Amino acid sequence: MIIGDPLYLILLVSAALLAFFLPGGRIRAAFWLVCSYIFYLTYPISFFPSLLFVTLVAYSGGILIDKLNESQSLQSRPVTAIVLTLCLVPLLFYKYFVPHVVEVAGAGAANWDPVANQFAVPLGISFYTFGAVGYLIDVSIGVKTAERSLIKVALFCGFFPT
């Protein structure tokens, strides 16, 4: 579903109206997360694992970095570097590794279609990856404490209207 599609507008308005009548807090956040994942799953399902991976790395990495910062551990900087690298793996894979392998393998434009179906760049991968990286850097330098709610981190990474 393309954002310019009238069906998207119908989905967005319907979800907003339903969310308005839901109680706030976790229930409303869970509802928006389900809507966001349904929207994301209208694209090839192979895109979804990268979103989940970045979300889980941001969530668990943020908590780990926060704990290391609280204890003033010397390991916080190397751990932050590892977590940030893990967060960037899907982006680097889809945007740089796959096109390079296709080019080296000699697959021209005529041979791209089968590869593109398996390894097309997931929708919004740069947006949610750099959002997660920014969040992790904020936690690392102490601007923000780690979010303890997986739903909130998942919604931050995958909120479909953005």
C-alpha cells in the first residue's frame, strides 16, 4: 500500500478514529503498533524481520547501555559501538552488500528481477534504523534514559504514519 493510495488515507483515518475511543496508555500504544505492523506487512513479508531486528536491538541495547552508564562501567563505550553496529547491519546488508554481490556476480538489469524479489531494500529501513541509532546515542550520552517498554520502542521504530 503506497502512502499516496486512497486506501492508506482510509486506514489512517479509521485507525485514528478507533484510537480516539480507546483508553490511553498501553492499550492505545498496542493498537497503534498492531496497525503499524499490519501496514508494514502489506509489503513483502521479507521486509518485516529487519524492522523487528532493529527494534529488538534498540530495545535491549538501550537497556544494556543504560545499565552500564549507571554503573559507570568502562565497558559502556565498546558495548555502545557493538550495539550501534548491530543496529546498522540490516541497512548495510540491503543497501550495500546485496547490490555489490549482484554487480560482482554479473547480474545485469535483465537478471535483477529474481534478486530484487528476494533482496529488495525494505520500506523505510533508513528511517527506522537511523531513528534507532539516534535513540541509542541519546541513551549512551545520557540525554535520555532507556525506555523499558518494548511496545513504546517498537512504536517509535515502526509507527506507520511517519
